[in-house]
Amino acid sequence: MGGWQRSARWAIGVFTLAFGVAVFVSIRERPAVEEDARVEGLDPDAVFESTGTVVTQITGATSDFVLEAERQLTYADGTSRLEDVTITVERDGGRDFVITGRQAEVSETGTQVVITGDVRVRVSDGLVITTEQAAYDDLIGAIATPAFVEFSRGRLHGSGVGAFYSGTLDRLRLRDQAHVTLGEGSGGRADVTSNAAVLARDAHYMRFVGNVRIEQNHQTTSAKRAIAYFDADSGAIQMVELRGEAHMQGHTAAPGAIERMRARDFNLTYAEGTGLLRHVTLAGRAVVDLAGPTADDGQRIAGEWIDASLASDGATVTALNARENVQVELPTEGRQAARDVTAESMEARGTATQGLTSAEFVGNVEYRERRGTAKAEDLVTRSDRLTTSLGGSLSAMVDAEFRGDVVFRDGDVVGTSSRAFYDIAAGILQLRSTEESAERPRVVDSTTSVEADDIGLAMNGSGMQARGRVRSVLSPRGSGDATNPGPTIAQPRMPGMLASNEPAYVTGAALTYDSITGLTTYTGAARLWQGDTAVQGDQIELDERTSDLKATGSARSTFILEEFDEETRQAKEVPSIATGDSMHYEDVLRRATYTTNAHVNGPQGDLTGDRIELYFGRAQRELDRVESYQQVKLLVTGRTATGMRLTYYTVDGRYVMHGVPVQILEELPGECRETRGKTLTFFRSTDTISVDGKEEVRTQSKTTGTCPAPQFH
């Protein structure tokens, strides 16, 4: 027998051993004959030769098949060689197929046939397989070849090296270098390469194994293994399952569309007719990148499991879900800073025309705005749940609602609440209380704490507002606050009328802080206190630049001041109460001014006037002097003095009063003594009055029993 015959028998025999079939064991060696030689006469080794059409009916183990050949040689060992062969195999269930080739050898049992030269297999449903050599084994109802093979059926075609077709199972296996095109000529076209592949025509899928690579619709997908499900008629791809190091790269992704994906496993579903991607499921360290306007502006979503749905255009994401260790990276968009969101799960929804319109993050949520500079710390908000409105994509966040144990941090500013609303475009964070939680919103930094029913903060540090039972604690200024980038809460120095090393407290119905003006304003029954010192009014204003303090609307203040006691020769503490329509403490002058219906009752006595000024000394609780203007009235140690201006000097207990004239009425036993003059000077500790600069000992001028009402002239 010729060299080509020996080669074919060896190769195909090795190939079919993998399936447990010794196709050619019954074929013996014969003397070599040239492959293409045509012998006009009888082959010397042949015992029988027949020319012309030869038809042989064989009843096999799994099917009946008919061999037709133009020439047949039969040998002593019972084997036969045929030329220009056609083998027709009829099987139960309609899986008939026809094999044609230039030559064939039939085993002694008649169940194995080796076909060589332009081999073609045509299956009744339209599948066509071509190769140069193949073996048909009726014991298993299969065709095998170690050679290069091509196949086609409608718009499905491919190639490989080495193949096995099972008529019983209706499976075609490509053993190596598989290359398959699904949906040729339709929107679902996909070119697939892999180490090996299996075509299951009856189940309408192909299985690919080893170095799988799929080129489809400007996308490249790869994995270790894959199953592609296709339409029975068109061959268009419908779904692909990728397993093991799955990856997809888009080449022309529009902004907001899926640019790349990676995970352990993928499931990809395609639209009928267009073949565009409609649904994606990723499992195992999944990552999805959505394209941005530039290469550096894309969005990234990561998690153990990600599921996405796309609109009919194959690009617009209409739903996006993720679970387990969810991480979302969002680029800078417009005025919005780059952001990161982490959570246990995420669910985003939208429409084909609008894109994504809302998203919800649940479980250990962290929202982070990246400031992008080494000095500026990130804005970080943590909560149990985050719900956000979107303007077409995750990066286009409009607003956000945080619920459950909300904690935010901006530099050294920390806020807590049970619920928070964030207007991202405006940069306003609103902390709110809920009926379910007894904890009220609270904001603190190194020097200030604010608690209220509702607190609003500008994240750019421009200000803060609070409403509902506002309570603040002003601590001594910390040493590190000057380097705090963009504080969002007021940090005033303590007014000089307060101790600088102790906290002060402020309450009111509402609070407003403006970093541009440096003013913190409390309204609605506002009250500030520190120990025995207190200031209250309809409104209290603190200036963080000057440490000034204002109270307006029924202003009232109380102080504990020190006074020298003439009897004990020691300083004693004396309470001082001051009221007026308004009060203004100026730190640079260390002056507290009360205007309109001013009234001060303290070491100087009981004093009223249109305006009263208290000048404090450098030491706490030290009063330097008191000034009073217009319609001044003083009650002190049995005296009533009226005039237009009064100055009281604490150091020597001296009063200087001016008027036109000044009047002093003194209640004495059984009589009233009156003294008048343009300027009267007198002391608390003596009975001497200096009239217009000239000292005199007063004498009773009139006895009336009681003093008349003081008069202003």
C-alpha cells in the first residue's frame, strides 16, 4: 500500500484513539504505491477489482450506510479500497449525512471507513464540513479528522485543526485553532477564536475552550472559556457566557457607554436583529468602566457582582446594579469635584432617553469628594444609605440624601445626624433630625460645636445655618485652627468680657454664619453665657474677626465684677445687670454700650440713660469706668442724681455729672437736701460734693419731709 495510505492510517488512528476507537486496526500494510497513480489493471495485492459504479449496502451498529464508488479493490485480509467515494448514512431521527472523497478504505468488519482527498460531509440540516482526510466509525456514529477542517451552516461558519463530528449527539468539535464566525451578514456577527470549540447545533450554542477571543460590534471580549448561544436560522449571536478572567474592551465607546469590563465571569445578552449589547452580568471581582468625554474622565464601578441593562442603541445604560464591596469612582464633571462612593450594594435606574436618573447605595456607605491638593482634606460623608438623583450618569449627581448614622468630615469639621440632604451643585449639606432618632444634628470643629433640629453647611466654607433649638459651645481657640482649609463653622475668639480659657454657650431659635463677613448671628430668644456672665436678646451677633459681640431686641446682660470694699479693704464680687434695646461689646475698646432705655445696676449704682458705656479693665471682672449720656439718672446710697452725662471712675469711686443743671437729691431723716450745678463731682465714700469745680460743705436748703421727683432741665 502507498506511503500516503500509511501516513493517513497512522494519523487518523492516533486521532480516533482519543475516543476509544481503533478505526484502522484491521487494515494491514501493503506494498507502497504512489498516491495519485492510476492502475489500469489489477492491483497485484488485490484479490478483486471492480470498476464502474459500485454500490455497497452496509448494516452498521448504529445506522445503515451506503457506499458508492467508481472503483473498488478488495484484499485478502478482507479490507477494501474505493475511489471517488460517496457514503450515505441514514440515521433514526433524521440526522442523515453524506460523505464524499477521492478515496476510502473500509475495515474488514465494515464499520470503519477512512476517507482521503477533498473530503466533504453534508448533514441533512445544512451543515457542511470539509477537510482532506477523515474517518467514519459506525460503532460510535462519528467522523474524525486530524487535519485542517472548515464548516458552515447558513451564516455560521468556521475552521480548526482536528475535528470530531458525532452524528448521534449532533456535535462538532474543533480540537485546535478554532475560528468561528456567528451571524455573518447580520447585526449579531461575531468572530471567535479559541484553542478548541464544540458546535451543538440542536441546542443552538457553541462552546469555546482556551484563550477565547470574540470580536463583535467594535468590542473585543476574552476569557478562558465561553458558550455562545445563537439563533437557529440566522446564526446571529444571542447570548455569550464567559468564564475565567473575562474581559471586554470597547473601541469606540460614546460618553456614558460601557468602555471596558473585567471579572471572573460574564453573561452578555444581545438584541435580536441588531446584535447590540442589551444586558451584562459580571461575577467575581467585577469592574465596569463607563467612557467619559476624554480618556481620563471615565467612571468606574467595581464589586463582586455587577448587572447592567442598556437601551436599544447598545450604549445608553438604563439600569446598573452592584453588590458586595461596591466601589464607584467618578471623575470631575463641571463644577463637581472627583468623587468616590463605596457601599455594600448599589442600584441605579433610568430611561433610554434620559440615561440614569437615580441611584441608591446601601450598607456602610462612604461618599468622598476628592479635593485634589495635599493641603485640602477630602470631604467624607458616611451613612447607612445614600439616595441620589442623576442627570444621565453616575458622575452627574444632582443631589444626595443620606440616612442612618450620618457622619461627615470636612477638614477638622465633623457633623452627625440621622438624615442629611446634599445639594451637590450648590454645595450645601443639610443635616436634619428624624422622628425615629432622638439624636439631633450636630457640627463640631476644634473650637465650636453647634446642635440644632436642622443644620445647613456650605461645603466651600462660606457659611452655615441652623434652625430649631440651636445650642452652641464655643471652646477656647485651638492652636491648629489657622491651617484648617476652608472651615465651614465659625471660630471666633472669645470676647474680652469672657474668660479666654473656658467654654461659652449660646442658644437661640436659629443661627447664621457668614464666613465673608465673619459674623455668627443667633436669633429668637438668643442667650450667651459663661459661668455667671450672660448676654441675651432677640438677636446675638458674634464677629470672628474682631471678637465683638452684639445683642439687639430686649438686650440684657449680667456680669460679676470686682469692687474695692472700703470697710474690709478687700475686693468683693458685685453682680451687674445691664439692659437696653441693644448692647454692643467692642473688643478693641473693651467697651460694652447699651442704647435706648439703657439701664445698668452694678458697682456704680442703679443707672439709667439713653446710652450707657461700660469700660472693662484688662483683668477679667475688672470694671474701669462707666459713661452714661442723655437723660441720665443715678440712684446710689440714698442719693438720686440726674443730668445729661455721667462718668464713674471705679478706681476711686468718683462720679462726675454734667447737666443744665445737674441735680442731686438726698434722702435724710425727716428732710430732703437738694444740690444743683452745671458739674457735680462726688464720691461714694464721702459726703462731699464739688459744685462746678468748687468744693463746699452742703447745708440744708429746704425741709419738705420727702424729696420731690427728679427733674431733667
